[in-house]
Amino acid sequence: MPKSSEFTAIAEEVVMNQIYFIRNQKVMLDRYLARLYGVETKVLKQQVRRNSERFPEDFMFEMTETELQNWRSQFVTSNSIKMGLRYMPMCFTEQGVAMLSSVLKSDQAIKVNIQIIRVFTKLRSFLLENTEVRLEIEKIKKKIDNHGKNIELVFQYLDELIEKSENEKQREKIGYKQ
């Protein structure tokens, strides 16, 4: 385990690759967090269980057997399959990850937590921006649909005018005949 003075920053991609979508929430699993914090998974779980009042359901939950199977099926060569899980993994939401720094009181845990929270914030910001872009695209699509309907209407009127002009009888000329 590295000492606090030996702490090196963790690449954002490493953290991003460890965020999963389970129960409609972005979460990180106990074993990955333990690795990042430089502690054993069982130590992390012990601290969480000793401080269970700090981890309500919206901060942390344990995966069900079905969720674990679904999660495993997403990864053909998942490390968790090789690790052999004895207990269901704990899933920590962004708030749960933030709470971990108060339970794991090492300098490394605090520094890692800061990095992870920054990644969650960046991810949320990215998703929000992405949502705004999608809403703008939907507005443009609606306008295009309306323009398409308007153009159809114009062509319909033109067709009616052309048809009307073709069906008109020749009018007799008024005036002097030559």
C-alpha cells in the first residue's frame, strides 16, 4: 500500500471505466474502490458495516444475485468471475463514495475520493450538456417536420391552381373584332 506521500493521481479513464449503471444509478463497486483506496475489499466492507447509519439505500446497496448475473453477462471476461465472489458486491453512488472518505480516514482515501467526485461531477455535466443538445435537436426536428408539412401544403395549393387553370374555359374576348 502506497504511503500518502507516494500518492499518484488516478487517470479519469480508470475511474470512468469503473462506473456502472445499476438500478438506474451510476455506481462504483466495493472491490474497485478498495483497490483505488489501497485497502482490502473486506476492510472497506467492515468499515461500511460498522458505520451503516452513514450509508442509506441511496448511498450504497448490495447487488442482488440477478443484478450480479446481469452485470457479469455484460463482460465476457470479467475479472469478478475470476475473483470468485463470496459475498454480493456493494454498490456505491456518488454520495456513498463521498461518505467513504469519512469512514476510511487515510490521506489516500481522501485524495482518491476527491478525484472520484470530480469524475462523477464531470460525468453529470457531460450528461446534462448531452441532454441539452438532444433537446435542441428535437426542437429542430419539430421545425423541420412543420416546414415539411408547410411545403406539402404549398405544393397542394399549387396543384389545385394548376388544375383550376387547365380546366378553365376560354373566355370570349370582349371588344372589337378584327
